[in-house]
Amino acid sequence: MSKSGKSLARYFPEIVAVLAATHERDFVVDGELILPIGEILSFDALQARLHPAQSRIARLSVETPAKLMLFDCLALSGRDMVDAPVEERRTAIERFHASRTTPATDRYPESGRAGSANAERPGTPPSRPRRQNQR
């Protein structure tokens, strides 16, 4: 879903497929769609995916697949985690990510971040920064 509340599922079928393949059925995660081209994240390539032609969407989802970088876990398995400590949310998002690991998942062990496939575990602070001991 976009920041304005518009569904982006039609434009990013590869993201929908990865999220649908997770073992978790009840979750709310916070993240951002990214599209790596070589060593950079290309906003232009990401915007090119917002096209009205279904044939172009299908072609680009294979040629330049997007990834979903996850920042935070706001609910998991029916549990609202918005006010949970950051350590609990981190554990929850790692559990969520582990439940959907696929051969397409990238791992970045040297940075403490794990992957994408279109879904990355947190590599950056939560969208609502909190002190370690803050609830």
C-alpha cells in the first residue's frame, strides 16, 4: 500500500507472491519498496513499474524485480506490537522473515541485515525511533 493508501499490489506481483508465501497469515509490517539496479536503488526504475499496461507490469516484474525492505513489525499472529519494545518487534520481524525465506532471499550477515526477495529484515531503525528500553 502506498503512503496515500493506494494498493500497489497490481504493479508489484512479485512482492505479493512472496508475502502470500509466508507461513504467517496475520501480520502488519512497515517497509519500503526498493528496486536495486547494480549497486544503487533506482527510484526511476521503481516509478516505471507504475504503468497502466498489464503486459509491461508482468515483463518488468521479471526483468527488474522489486524488493521490500522491512523496517518494523507492527502486528504478528494477531498480536498488536505497536507499543512493544523495539527488541520484541525486532524478534518478531526476524521470525516473520524466517517464515518466508526463499531461494530468492538475499542475506547480508556482515551488516546484520537479512534479506530481500523481495523482503528485507530491518537494516535501519524502526519508522518510529525509540530508545532501547522504551515501550
